Amino acid sequence: MSLAVRTSMLLVIFCTGVFVANAQDKPANHFVENTVCRTCHPIIWSNFYKNPHFKSVASGKEPPESTGCQGCHGPGLLHAQNGGGAETIRAFTTLPAEQVLDACLRCHSQTLSRANIRSSQHTLNGMACTSCHSIHGSQSVRALLRKPQTTLCEGCHTDVRAQFAMPFKHRVEEGVISCTDCHNPHGTFAPTWRMASRPHQVDQAAPNEEPCLKCHADKRGPFIFEHLGVRVDGCETCHAPHGSTNSRLLRRPVVFTLCLECHNGAGNFGRQGTGIPSQTPKHNMADPRYQNCTACHVRIHGSNADSSFLR
Amino acid sequence: MRITILLILIASVAAAQPPVAPSPDPAGERAGENVHNYNIVDSFETGYRFSTVGGSDAQYRSSVNYGNGIRLLGSSLIVTSRDGHGSLFDQITLSTQGLGNDPYESASLRVEKYRTYRYDMSWRQNDYFNPGLVTGGGNGQHLLDTQNRMQDHNLTLFPQSNLKFFLGYSGSTQSGPSYSSIQQFDVTGNIFPLFSNVHRVWREYRLGNEFQFFGIRVNWMHGWQDFKDDTGAVLATSGVPGAVPLPPESPVNLTRFRASDPNHGTNPYWRAAIFAQRKLFNVNGRFTYSGGRRAFVVDESAQGVASSLTRVQNVVTLGDAQRPVATGNLNVNFTPTSKLTIANSTSVYNIRTLGDSLFTQFDSATQATTVLFYNYLGIRTVANDTNLNYQVSPLVGFMASYHFSDRLISTQDQFTFAGAVSSSPAEQSNQLHSGQIGVRITPWKPLSVLLSAEIGTDSHPFTPVADADYHALTARVQYRAKAFRLLATANSNYNANSVSLTSYGSQSRTYSVSGSWTPRSQFTVDAGFNRAHTYSIGGIAYFTDAQLIQGQSSIYLSNINSIYAGVRYEIAKRIDLYAAYTRVQDLGDGRDSAAAGIGNSPAVFQAVQTFPVAFQSPMARLSVKINEKLRWNAGYQYYGYRADFTSLLGYRANTGYTSLSFSF
């Protein structure tokens, strides 16, 4: 028996065991009229018409498990009979992350933007929907976020917050773009650039491109002469997308160092494995004129007329 | 103890802060007012912005760019039907920022009638100014003074039903003057400044539908993207910042130049997705195809003198390039219990760039003809990810993942066309194996600890700077109580990419601490510190005086410290005070001049391996509630930028505003 077969069998046995161990009889519980909830939760009830979830209540056609308070919090009979208590109802503040996820995905799973939520870095790192969303305490009507989006994301991603404080940055703090213009916090499909591995949770533009091209459409091409490094490994090869101390979000303060670190002719690399072409002898790096690579190679993102991007 | 923590937080902290205006506190009651069957919550803030700038105005415009004038700094309107049965709509939300000539303006709107339609709109405008690339401490080329406008419109019909329809439109334009450059007439020629009037338009139309079929949800969309670039260029005679004037004895001079490079691209795409959800597992798949195509004409004519000879060069190329992209994704998520999730995703991407064009470049002076052939590029990637997420108990959870991808890159420099001889195709394949493991520990409800490690190895990276043998470590500790939150993170990324000529390696480490403390609703302190260390070394090869120089390294060293601290204090529920300070400083490698270098790099590299800068921005804001529907606001923000290796880019700016916030 091969190692793969044995491993698969062990995995199935393990999963089955876990499943059986967790199957427990629950005390009987039933749905009640949603108006019962109003008795003890009048403020939530009276303001719930402002909540996007109210649309299921307004329709009046949904079954009790899909609408109103019990649509999310589960059957309320025991909760009402016991005069409240977090243990008699699905109280999200006490639920572990995976159960919160299960509860929300009952309705919210079948959309393209959440197709990868189970394997997203947020889920793998123990985040739950309620880490970012607050159904009853949100300041944002549209996505029910706990805080304004930028504040919310930067609250955990403090390194990114520091990058947006740099002198050259995308205008996130200024409100022109937001984190979700480029990222999908619910997980993304594997990127179509680099090795389809990193970066994590960077969303793609509709035709499977880097999100950069949504705004920088002139860099999209297709070009007759693509800058292969850009197309194969993506914009981040040269640029730091959040912010930089360098002009134009470049990874190096001076352009020619950026270029020469790839264009060094070292074997194994490039399209033929013979190295990415280095300079020709006509270049003289001792002359400042040749230190401005993009002064001549002006179409560095791709050209339709010159294989060296000169026009 | 509290004072100690407060001092630590103020002394530490990490990062960015939004500009001083608009004020975050709207006027009026958040509960709003009821009018007929609707509840209305609204507020808008209007006032005057001012700024004075000393030093490099161009650099200020590049990084801050706020000017003087009256603005609608911000506004918000929310109208909600109280019974969910409005006649034309059930909800309207509208928010704007910076309208009236701020460099960063935006508006978003949602209009919705439950179960019937939902319309979303966003509009953004960004004045983008760039003084050109910094080269050796001076201004460079490619100056831009453009305005970008972007808008998105999405209409969903029957959004809560099993049969939905989607209509959408997105568009963006970029327009404004720019300077660029051109080199004539050969590699030894001079570089000349060009003036361009940038005009680029991009549009996308979308149509889609979603329906349910035997328990399987199907979603499809068809989109049409259209791109036009009509930017041309003429010779600029003067006024290019940083342009090096030609010496009188210059061997090449350009007396006339004109170029037009119109191109028109289309990118129709199809996207289909399916979803099936069962009790123990769910499956979803996505399939896309886009047929990118761009037709172009390059028409360039140059007249000048080179080596005492009159030169006239015309370049005319035309044709089109195509990039068909086909992708497929399949995700299977297995959830045997609520504690265990196993997710597997498979992705297949096939991207090709090809064309049907042959170019001829004719030099009328030398009567030489150059024939150019398009390059073919094909990228095929197959990837598979398996993730396991298991919450053993409320105390401990584990995650593990394994990723494999295989990429094949095919290129052909000279493709058969019109009888021309093809070059031999080249192929390069590589495989990436990477794995990630992590543990989540919650020893106490307010305290969470997360540790994870990722390691990967790529058999054949495409560039010397790509990830080859890499590993990343992450640690995160968070304490979150009702009034106090403290977060500390540490990340490290190491990459080694060894080759025959030399080696490339990079290390980056990031440490951050941030916290907030709200002992009372009237008082909040928010602070953080971030340190980002980057060190990389790469082999370089170049020529000086026709001599090939090898065996040297390009070293880059950056040590960026960022601090942020903000304090908000509310007095008597009427006066709101806010003060904050942000500072970003790249210490480089400790040098304050290029004279004392590091490593064995030649002088030209020594000067640029590190670029110490400091950027700071203190601010203060005052907001006074005059009555229930009116607030008065005033704020001041200072910006200071200093680059140690050049004095050309530094600036100091005093900005501020005064405004009134209304609610009606």
C-alpha cells in the first residue's frame, strides 16, 4: 500500500472520528415569533430597519431560519423561556471563529467574492466575520464594518499603515482609493502572475490581471514587446505598492540599480535560461547620461515599436 | 502605571494618519429625523483650506498637494425606509469627500429598493503630479501633471432572488501635460526632452446574470473593455526641470521632432462561476476567458544633425498585439465538523501574447531598413493549494497549507510571418513547492497569539530578484480589552537566489507595536511604532569605457522607522480636541554622505545604495459644537520633507482649514 493511500485512509479516519466526537444531542428548541425578541431588545428592534439584513424581514416571505433575529441567532424559544442568557441562543460574542463563519456563510457563501473564504489567510489566522463586521454596532451602513475600512484594516496591519505614511504612497489615507480596491479580505483565487502563490489576498481585475491595471490601464498592453519581468512576475518586481520613501514607489532610490540587479546576464534566468541581457559596451556607466536608464528606455512597461523600449 | 503605558504609547507608535480635514465628527444626531416613512441622517462640512509651501513646491505637490480655496470637505446622507416598503427606494446612502478642487475627490452612492434593484456608484478624481524620477539626488525625467478620473456604476436587478441580473459600467480617464524624453539617433546620441498632452480613456461595460439550477448556483458575466491612448509628443525646447543642457560641441542635435502613438485596445471577457453547497462540503468553480487586443500606429519623424551630417529618421510601425487569457479555478471545501476545514483549490492559467505584425524602420539618411518581428510570450501555470484549519479547543488552533505550482514560459523572438524565418522557441519551466504552518493560541480571552512560518523553494525563478529559496516568519500578539488594545507583530522575509555569476539575497524584517486606550468615551490615545529593515545584495555587470565590469554587488540598505501618536479629548460634550504626530525616517546605513561607502561597489553605486530621508507631519484639530445642528472646525497640519543626500527636494508646508459642519 503506497504512502499516499495510507495517508488518505488515516485522514478519513481522523475526520470521521472528529465528526462523531462532535455529534451531540441538543435540547429541543424552536423558533418563536420575531416580535418576542422586541420585549427585551427594544433598541435593537426599533433601529433594525436601518440594517441591510432588514430586507429579509421586510419581505415577510422568508422562513424563520432565514430572517429576522432568529435567522442569525437561531431558534429563540429556550432563550425566551429562560429569560435570556448567552448559552440558550447563538450569541456571536461567545462563538469560536469557525462557528461564526459557518453561521454567516449559510447565506453569504455563494458569491464570487467569498468563494475562497475558507482558505483565506484571514480564516487560517483565526479571524471570524465578526472580527471586521458588526451587525448591530456598525458605523458603516453598506458593509456593516466595525470602523471605517482604512482604520479597520490598519488596526491589525500596522506595517502597512506605516507604509501609507511614507512620502510616496497610494492615496488611501486621503480617501481616493481603499484597501478593497486591490485586496479581497475574504480570500482570492491564486494570482495569475509570479508563481500563483504570493502575494496573498490580492484581488484580480476582471480579466485576471493584477489589480494595478484597473487604474493604470495604459500599462496593460498587450504590447508587441512585453517587458517580460513585468508580465511574468508582476509590478511588484520594481514597485512597492503601498508606499515607499522612493519616487514612484520604486524599490530602489535610483533607477539603474533596480535595472542592473536583473540585467546582469547571470545564467539560468530570463526567457532562454541564458541570463537577462546586460548592457551593451556602448553604455558607459561612468557617464551620468547612462545612469538614467528610463531617459532612453522610455516605454519600460512595454513597447509596440522597439524591443529595447526606446519608443 | 497608566501614565507609564500612556508615555510608552505616545513615545512609540506606528504610522499613517488621514489628513487633518475633513473632520470626522458630523453635525447632528446620528439617529436622524423621521420624515414621512423615511429616516434621514445627513451632514455636510464646508470650509476654506489654505497652504503655504517653502522649498521644493514640486515635491510638495507630489506627496501632499493640498491647495487653497473653498471646499465641500465632506458630506454624508442616509435615507432609510422605516418599513422596508418605500415607493421608489428603501435606502439611499451618499457620501462625498474633498469636492471643490481638492486634489483627492470622491463620491459614492447607493440607491436600493429591497428585492427590486440595487444601484452602486463611485466616482473618484486624483490630481497626480510627479516631478520626475529622482536620479542621483536631482530631478529626472517623465514629469507628469495629470488628472485621473475614475467611476464605477453597478446595477443589480432582483438582488435577493434566485434570478438576478447585473449591469455595470466603469470608466477612467487620464489627461494633462507631461514631459518625457527621446534619444536620437543611435545609442551614442543625446537625450532630448519631449512635451506630451496625455489623453487616455478606459471604459468597461458589463452584463451578467445569476440563477439557480438543481441546487447549483450559476453566475456569469460578459464584459467589454475599451482603451484609447491618443497621446502624442513634440520636441520641448525649454522648461524641462532637471534637463541637462546640451554642450555646444554636442555631436547630435535635434531640430525637429514629432511623434504620435495612437493605440486602441479592446478586451472582451467572459466569466462563469458555479457554487454548490452541501452539509459537509461545498464546491465552487470559476472559468474565465479574455481576448485582449490592441491595435496601434507609431508615427515618428525626427530631423537633426549627427556627426556633422543632417539626419532625417522616420519610424512608422503599425499592427496589433493580442493577449488571450484562459483560466480555470476549482475549490473544494470539506467541513466534517465545525472545528475542521480542509480546502483544496486548483488553478490553471494560460496567458499568451502574440501578434500578426511585422515592422519596418527606415532611416532616410543612411537608407538603412530595420525589420522588427513581434515577440511571442506564453505563460502556462498550474497551481494547487491544500489548506487545513483545525481548532482543537478554544485554547489552541492549527493551520497548515501546502502549495505546488508549475509554470511554463514559452518565448519566440522572431515568429514566422510573411515568409520570414522563425527563431527557435525557448521554453523555461519551473516548479514551486511551499508550505505554511501556524498555531493560534488564546490562553485568555483578551489575549491571542499567532505564530506562523512559510517556506518555499522555486526550481527556476525567472529573474535574479524573484523568490527562490525563501522563508517567512510571523508572530503576532494581541491584547484586546474593553478600553485598551495592544498589538505587537514581527515579520521576517528571507530570500536567497543563487546563480552562477553571483548571488542575490534579500532580508526584510518588520517589527511593530501599536495600541489604543480609551479610558472614557471622552478620551482616546492611539499610538504605534514600526521599524522596517531591508537589506539586499545583488550581482551586477555593466560597462565603463567599453570594459565589462563583473564581480561587484549592488547593496541596498534601508532602515525605516515610523511613529505615530494621536490623542483625542472631548470637553463637556461640546469641544473636541485632536492632536497627532507622524514621522517616517529612513536612516539608511548610517552614512550622511556618499564619501564613506559600504561593500566593494564602485563610487557610482556607493552614492545610491541608501537614501536617508525624513518626513514628518504634526497636526491639531479643534471642533466645537455650536448647537445640535452646527459645528465649527479648525485644523492645522505641518508637512516637512528632508532628503539627506540632496537639498533639491526638501520642503516645508503649513496647511490648515476652517469649516462649518451642518445638519439639516
